[in-house]
Amino acid sequence: MGVQIIAAGRVLCAKLTGDIDHHTARQMRCEIDIAVRENDAQELILDFSGVTFMDSSGIGLVMGRYKLMNERQGRLVIAKTPGYIGKVMRVAGISRLAKVVNDYELPKQTGEVMKIETTN
């Protein structure tokens, strides 16, 4: 499990990898929340392209980040969801809370990797 966070101005991209379950979601949430606050992010992109498994903890992770961004008058984007994860997101109604996209482009000032956190 890991999360790589890339800052591009006030846009933050969290690239999630590995399994998201009750054991790993907590650390991911903490890393993302700290980065959002430290970077005064107005848009948070959660990139699920590297996720291999997700249970309901993944939905909780999304819901909590939605709440955080909503409190900041910001926006949450869910990107690159693998097949079954995309289906779980649709069934959970995530598209009513966040923009769901197949791909995204970070603003031109992209490049600073804020943190890479990997645990097993």
C-alpha cells in the first residue's frame, strides 16, 4: 500500500497503490489530509489506477476526503478507477459527490512530489 502525493499549485494528486482496506486506509487518509492542509489545496485528485483491491474502507476514504474538500470549498476528483472499483464507486453513488474521470492532466507547474509513503 502506498500513496504518492504530487502538488501542482493548489491542485493535489494522490496516487494510490496496492490494497485499500481497514488496515491501510487510515494511513492513506492521514497522509492525504496533511498534504491538503499544508498545500492549501482547492482540488484533490484521487488516482486509483494503482489500486489492486478495495473494500468499503475505500469508500470511507473517498467520503472523508469529500467532506474535507467540501469544508474548504474545494473539489474532489476520482480518477482512473480500475473496472470493479469503478463499479463499486457507481453503486455507492460517489459520482453525485465527486467528479469521476478516466484521465486527468495536472497544471503546468507540476513536478514536486510531496511525499511517497509505502508500507507493507
